[in-house]
Amino acid sequence: MMIRRELLLLLGCIDASKESIEYVLDSRETGRAVVIVVGGAEEALDAHPGYHTLVLKSRKGFVREALKTGAYLVPVYSFGENEVFEQLTFGYLPFRKPIDTVVGAPIPVKKTENPTQEQIDELHEIYIEKLNSLFEEHKQRYGVPAETKLIALEPRRDSIHELYIDGRCRVPSCRVDYGDRTM
């Protein structure tokens, strides 16, 4: 296990701590970039075929770091990731499925030494809008039904399991309205 960590570090991988990200983005070298899987393990472990959910709503640290360093944010979405593994009780069974990644236009970010919460929230909202637009623009090309929406969840409070009531789906592709929110 320790050898794997060292190999990944040798290949340029870093942990997602703010110190590591700032170190890379503040480097004097040009052309430095950081790729962050914002949803992390929580999103990966709650992935289900046919669903397009992101653990993103309150994950704003990457936006704060972009503002502090002036690094552009680039929306990226991979179609097919959730189709590769079935979440079964006896382990992950990989399936041979294509994964198609689409990359949106960079979102320019003005370097701000001490960004306010308002600035972070505003840029986070722009990022989510651009990511949603990217999803909408490309979803049918990659076999996602036209009525399907990208869902941004809160970490730990929402989960794909909460998208069901009495065995009925509550996601937009099912067109079910409940209470004051439509999912």
C-alpha cells in the first residue's frame, strides 16, 4: 500500500487539502492545474446506474481556492461512470461500459486574496449552472433521456436512497412532485 502512495506522488498526484492545492496553483511555473473530484468517495460509493447525482451543493472549498489563486474553474462531466458498477451486497462487479467525458469552457476567476462568502457562493452558483448546461447540452448524445436532470445533493444529508418514497422514484426523470420541492 505504501508503494502505491509513493508511486502516485511521483506521478504528480496530490491530496485534496487546501495546502496541497495552494502549493500547486501558487507555483511560479505556468500551466499548472488541479483536477478535483468534488463529490469524492461519498459520491462514488452512492453511484447507481441511471442516476446523475453529484454531491456538490455545499462543497465550496474548491471555489474558495480558485478565488484565492485566480485559477479558472472548468466544468467537467463524465457520462457512463455510474453504469460501470452495480452496487450489490456481495461486492462491486465491473461492467464493460463506455465512459465519455465532456469538458466545458473555462470560467475565468479573478484572484481575490480573502474571498467573502458572498463571492464564494456566487462563483459556486455559476459553476453549478455551467455544469448543468454542459450536462443538458450533451446528455442525449450519450444515451441519457431528454427529461433527465442533473441533481446536486448535500453531502451526507441527502442520498440516492432518500430519492424514493414508498418505492416510488422522486427524481425529475420520474416527474414526481413532493411538498415544496421538486426533485
